[in-house]
Amino acid sequence: MGRKQNRISEQIKEIVANFVVENIPTQYGIVSITRVLITKDGSRAKVYFGVLPEENSKKVKAFLEENKSELRSRIRKLKIKVIPELDFEEDRELRVMEKIWGKNE
């Protein structure tokens, strides 16, 4: 990713993370936005999230999907040429790392 894409990714990550902190129901657990990957043309952004407890991941994804238009309107304030379509996915790399590091203890 280029420097501009990295900057926009970080800004989108911050916008989504702030929205989650302000709006997600507390019973969903602890949710973190781990990373955002943007396509070269900027038309799509994949937003990765982690959640504890893990069994709430479907609820969190549904919450994010339901609020997609609000998130896009907040991203629009960045005044970028293309407002990306948002895709949400649980960050499975975190689980893999937990399993790897957990075995060494």
C-alpha cells in the first residue's frame, strides 16, 4: 500500500473504532478494530475486528453491517475522492497468534 492509502486506512480505522466505542452495546464484549485494508482504487475497504468473547463475533459483524451507511457518512468527512464500500471481517490472525504463543507457555 502506498503512503496515501496507509493514511486513509488509518483514518478509517480511527473513525470505525470511535464509532464502536460510542455505540456498540456493552453486552457484545470488548471490540477492537485491528486493521483496515483498502483496494488500490480506493473503492473498497476491508475492516478487520477482534472481539472478546469470540462467540459474539457474529453479533459484532451484524452491528457493523447495520451501521454501514452511518460509517460511510462519517468517512465522507475525510473529503477523499472515493468513499469506499465497507466489508467487515473478524481478524482471524489474532486467533492464530494466540494459539501459537499459547503453546509456548
